[in-house]
Amino acid sequence: MSRSHFSADELTAFWRTVMDPDGIGPSRKVAMELAAFTGEPIEQVERKMQSAWSDFNDLWHTAHVDTADEKSVANFYRDQFVEAYELAHWHAGETFGSFPLNYAKAALHAKRLGLRRALDFGAGIGSGSIALSVAGCEVYSADVANELLRFVGHRLEGRGIAAHLLDLGIGQLPPKGYFDLITCFDVLEHVPDQLAKIRELTTYLRPGGYLFVNFYDDPIGEDHAMHVSGAGDWLRLTRKTSLLPLWDSFDGFLQVLQYKPYGRLINFAASIKDRAQGFSANRGK
Ligand SMILES: C[S@@+](CC[C@H](N)C(=O)[O-])C[C@H]1O[C@@H](n2cnc3c(N)ncnc32)[C@H](O)[C@@H]1O
């Protein structure tokens, strides 16, 4: 893969077309989509978007989740819908005063490289699935949260996009060896065993396929109660898989990894070199 950074303006403009195709404002547009889905008045949706971050945290603190058990964590996400308002607020650029742009980066990479079959793993409210579709991909949207997934279907239908929804909570798994790319953004820190999860994701990629992911080395803390694991030194983590880091396409918020059938062997040899040279993910940035 050639060096493929996109300008902030390009990424922002692309994300705007995803979130606000009619030019009514990204926050208003997603609030309207939520209101049409839930039947709530739009003002109520907008109020919920404002308070969603603390509402969602409160829900977590009352849920008594066993953070070492993937099923227990997944059960927490399964039936709630509060997260939809939180993600809507964030995707509309309201939470931090700027848009989250990882999906825009992945979608523009996909377009540039002619990648077609995409899996949006941990799809949330489907903004990323829309982005990948706008970039020309056939998108499968997978999540454990079934109400969020129904909302993804509603949004995609509203945009005239064919939905392929996978409800992971009832065992609907992506096809093996099928995908040109997988996006897994802001999901791994909600999964107790990150290594097992990225190994699982690798099985859904065709040889040469890409995993677009954002690892957090240590995301656990008071402000992030729902983060149950960290990747640590993610280079060490990925050296235990068949995924090879594509250093050229990294930035501070995104890692791009490519699946090679003999990647595990290549990584094993590279891990010896890494250790000899004192090389770590942080130095590789
Ligand atoms: C912070 S949201 C990110 C959503 C979306 N990727 C985005 O960036 O907007 C985390 C998502 O991961 C999902 N999730 C949590 N545990 C999961 C698991 N074990 N497998 C798949 N998805 C999971 C949640 O339901 C939620 O939709």
C-alpha cells in the first residue's frame, strides 16, 4: 500500500457528506434519523444526545458487568439503546468539537485501493457503514447490540443502501475469508481478550485483506469505565497474529494491518528483531 494520508479538509468534507448529505447540519440530521426510528419528538432526541455520555456511564455503573467475561460485557451492550445517542453526538462532532475521522480515512483508503467487500465490526449506529458504502463498498455491519443494529438497518434503508446486518449476539458470524477490509474502531477496548478478537477478525479477511483498527495501549480509567482492556504495546500483540503492520499508512489514531497467510512466521521473525533493536509500537509511530 502506498503512503495514503488524506488532508484534514478532504476527510472532514467526506465525513460531512456521510453525516449530513442534505446539508441540514450533521447533528440535526442524525437527530432526525433517531427520531424517525424511535418515534420520539426531535427535541427529546437532542436532549438525550446532550446527556448521553453521562447517561451511558450511569447505566454501566448500575449494570454490574463482569469485565473479564466477554459474554457479560456483550450482554450489557445487547439490549440498551442509550449508546446510540452518545455515538450520534460524537459522530456529529459535538462531543469534542470536531468530527471523528477514522472511518473517513478507512473509506477513502478503500476507494483509493478499489477495495469492495467491507466488514464494519462493532458498527455502532452505522455511520461507518454508510461511509464505506459511499466509498463504493458492499458493507456488512456486525454488532452485539441488537437495537443499535436495527437502527443501522433503518439508517441504511433511508439512504438507499443495501443492509447486511449481522447480530453477533445471536451467533450470526461474518463469512470467513471474504472481506477486503475490516474496520474495528473503538471496539477492542470493550473486549476482554483483544488478541483472541483480532485473530478471529483475521479469519474473516481474504489473503491480502486489511484490518483498520485503533488500538489504545491503556484506555482503562475513571473517565472510561466501559473500557475493559488495553492493547499494551500493540506491536507485540500483532506480532502474535498473521497481520503485518503497514507503517506507511499509520497516523496517531489509526493502524492499518494486512493479512498474509505466512504473516505469523514473518511476524515471529520480526518480533525477534524488534526485541533485539528495542523496537516497540510507540517508537514505530
Ligand atoms: C464505542 S462503540 C463504537 C462504534 C463504532 N465502531 C464507532 O466507531 O462509532 C463500541 C461498539 O462496540 C460494540 N461491541 C461491544 N462489544 C462487542 C463485541 N464483543 N463484539 C462486537 N461489537 C461489540 C458495541 O455494541 C458498540 O456498538
